[in-house]
Amino acid sequence: MLLHDSHDATTDEAIMLAWQSGDAAAFDRLYERHRGGVFRYFLRQCRDRGRAEELHHDVWLKLIKARDSWKPTARFTTWLYTVARNRLIDYWRANAPLRLAALDDDAHAAPESYDPLSASASEQHGTRLVAALGALPEAQRDAFLLHVEGGLALADVAKLTGTTQETVKSRLRYAYARLREALGDLQ
Amino acid sequence: MNDDELERQWRARSTELPSRQLDEAIRTAAQRAMRRRPAWQRYVPLAAAASVGVIALLLVRQAPNPAPARDVPVAREALESSPAPVSAAPSAPFAAAPEVDAAESLAERSRVVSLEKEQQAAMTAQGVAEASAHDEAPASAKALARAEASAPPDARAPAVVPAPAVTDQAIDGLLPKIEALVKADAARRTGIKPEEATIVAVEAVTWSDGALGCRTPGELAIQVLTPGYRVEVDAAGTRLVYHTDMHAQIRVCERISVPDVP
């Protein structure tokens, strides 16, 4: 099923189809649109720039290899972040097996606790937000990054993570609350 | 602060990007992939070359062989106005087809088969000839060996595979029963006694078909190398040329000087 009109060159799917049909510049447009989101998804999950770049590179190479076989049966971003998330899971499986289960475990404690009261008053919003995100449970952080960085709709996040839309809503609600709490007096 | 405002603040502050080198590496990989042809396209030139080779091979196999070095137009002309060739015994396996088109079609098919048979026969003859180079080899084997060196005959023409420089030796080797049959036929045609007919020349020949190179129009003949003789007989001033095999089949292929006596 074609989700978008192929003449609409602004959708990701149309750009992908253009790239498939030989428009070399289409890839640059697609990459420019999503390079930041994908990279930051890995960066917030791994909290290591080198690893994030490695995973980011892998995902885009996979997309390049799948150029001929890709079909517009789903939203492009859903497909892209499914690939990214699977690559992240593979990475964790190889490097930190204990963290693997945490992606689907809301009750799992964050690997690093964050006490907003201990942050110095001079911390900027961004620093606090990033730190607070790192302190979130894996599942909430995953839902937040897919929704905010990836731009996925709740339904897409639910489909991608294998949960219901209500669960995603719940995770996001907790995540927003924690982040607001982290900002505290800076709001 | 509501959720939208929180998201806005997040987006405003979460701005990290991959390094320029990484971007370049990914873009370069994409450009390389664009230049690379799909796997199936890489085999297209190979498949095309193989197809051309197969077609060329088929064409070579189907192409007619060069015409024989020697043609006998006189024989064809003479036979068209003469009765059926005389055969003192059951002739080699052949059949006359009522329609020329069908006959030519069958002849074409049999010609293809015969080419392989000819090659096999020639190879066999070569082996025989080499093995008995200094022995009293049969004339047929010698003729086959000589025929192997000559060009393959074309079945459409009155294919003859001449054997070079055989006359004296062949006369000595002419089988008595063939000599008797030829003389008897010449005598019958010219109205003389058999002993009055004289053999003028004998040549050992390997014919390219069972009709001894004397097919009549529309006649089918098995395509097989047939050793025999070309015998020239003088009968009361009439010169008759017979094509024979090594057994009992003789055919008049040429008449020179005077026509048949009715």
C-alpha cells in the first residue's frame, strides 16, 4: 500500500522512492532530515558519542543496502527507527545484556539516579534536561526519544515498541513529569 | 510548563549532530551504492556473451559444408533422360519420396545426421588405413582413408569423394563380380556381348551416400560413406561411366559419345 502520493516530493516516502529511481540527491535530503534525530536517539541511549556515531553509521549503511528492496508499506520514520532500535538492542545484547530487558520494563530503575536538588543552580536547561532524561527508566526514555527526537506518533511508537498506545501515553506522562521536576526552579 | 513547552525546550537544547566526517562517509557510501549495479545486472554481459557463443556454435553446425571438389553435371543431365539405374542386387537403403519438398526436408535432416556418421566413418577408416599401410588393405579402407583427407561432401550435390592417383592399383583391385556386372549391363545397353565390352578406367572412390553419387531428382538416399569404384566402360564406341559399391550395386551415371540403344 502506498501511503503517500509519489508526486509529493516532500514526504520521506516520496524522497525514498526518488532515491530508488536514481535521484542521487534524494538521499542527501533524506539524510539531512533525519541525521540529527537518529544520532541523538543513540547518543541519549548510549551516552557516548563514539558509540552513538558507530550505531548511527550502521543504521544508515543498512538503509543504503536496503535501497532497492524498500517498499512504502509503512511510514519511513517508523521503518528507520525500527532499524535503529533493533541495532541498539543488538548493541546492548553484545555489550550490556542486563540492560536489554530494561527497555520493556517500566519499573526498572534508571542506571544512574539523578537528584535535581544536587544540580548546581548554574546548570542550564539543556544540561538538566539531558541529565534528567538519562535518569529515566529505559522504557520511558525510549518512548520519549522516539516521540520527540524521532517525531513518531504515539501509535507508531506503540507499534515499534510492541506495546499499546495507552502504555506509551503512560510512559510519556511519567517522563514529562520527571523532566519538569528536573527543571524545577528554572521553569 | 505543559508538555508542548517542554518538548519545545528539549528540541531547542538537544542539538547534537554527527561529525562531519561521519556524514561524509555515509553520503559517500550512498553515492557508491548508486553507481553499483544490482547483482543481476552484473551477469548480463556474461549471459550475452554465452548466448552469442551458443548461437554461433549452432550456426556453424547448421551451415552447409563447402561443395565437393568435383561435380558431375553430365551424370545429372544424362540420368534425367534415362531409365532408372540398374541394380543387380537390392540397392542400398533409400526411398523415393513422391513430393520433392518433403524429400528435401528429409534429406536435410538426414544430412545433419550423416555428417556425424561421416566423421565417425572417416576416423575409423583412418585408423584402418594407418594400421594396414603396408598390407594388402581392401580398396574400400584405402578409399575411406583418402576420403578423410578430402572435404566433406554436400548431400545436395552429387557428392563424390574422389580418391587421388589410384588408377592402376584400382584396376588390379576391381572385384571380378563388379567387373562382370558392369560388362553385362554395358552389353545389354549397347547390344553387344559382355566380353566385347572393355573397361577403360577404374577409379576407387568413396561415395558420400548410398546412391553412389547418382541420385535422381526427388530420390532419397541414406547418407553414409560408401566405398566403391568409378568404372569407365567402352561398349562398341559408347562410353559408359558406372558408379559401384563394393558389393553388387552399379549405376550408370554418365554416357559419352552415343546414346543408348533402344
